[in-house]
Amino acid sequence: MLVAGIGNIFLGDDGFGPEVVRRLPPDHHPDVCVTDYGIRGLHLAYDLLDGWDALVLVDAIPDRGEPGRVEVLRAESGGGAAGFDGHAMHPEAVFEAVRALGGGVPPTVVVGCQVCSVAERMGLTEVVAAAVPAAVAAVGDVLAELLARQEV
């Protein structure tokens, strides 16, 4: 399983994914790889060609609710028409790149947090920073569930 922290650390709360990944415990299950992709969408697309059983994206969620709220969502990886920028991170564009390269997108879960501000600045807002421990726990819960399914 691949856990991918995504987001731009120079845009305030958009750096949520990298911060959560940085705080995950270092003693992961041997079948789990944790990586901070930042805004390197093409890198993630190529890594997804390795045939992962599942993908856990950790990301900021803009304009969907109360800032600081952590959500766990099943991602749909259907065929949209998102444009691809090798220096940006838009999950649907990454999924399209994987398919264009001849790969498949694994079942994907998003652990996200509602942002407060994505203005140009380094560091999370207080409300989003306070949500990081809950997101770390949510990633752990998602991985435990995925690993349990794998063992059945």
C-alpha cells in the first residue's frame, strides 16, 4: 500500500498532506510505503505503475465545510478530463496520467482536512494544525482496515 502526502507547503493549509505524512510513525507495516510527494504529480503517477494494492492520499480539501474537519473519503478514479501539470498535484490528473502510461489506479482512500487558508505562506493555520493528530490516527485506521482485508 502506498500512502502519499500531497500538497504545496508554500500555500498554507495546502501543506496538510506533507505535514501528516511527516508525523506518521516510522515503524510501518512492511507492505506500506509512506512518501511525501508534495506537488510532484508525475512522480506519483510513475510510482503508481508499480501495481500497489491500495493508495491512501493525504491532502487538504478546499471549500467543503468547517475548517479543520478531517474526512475519510473513497476516491472515484473515473475518467475525467483534467489537465496534467508535472509540477502540480491534482489527483484526477495523476490518475489519468497513470492510465495514459498503461497502468491502473488502485482502490484509493483520501484522508483530508478542510482548509482555512491557502494563501501564500509557510505553515498551517492553527485550526488545521490542530487537526493533524486526528488525521494521523485516521491514516492508521485506514491502513489497519486495508491490511486486515488483505489478510482475508
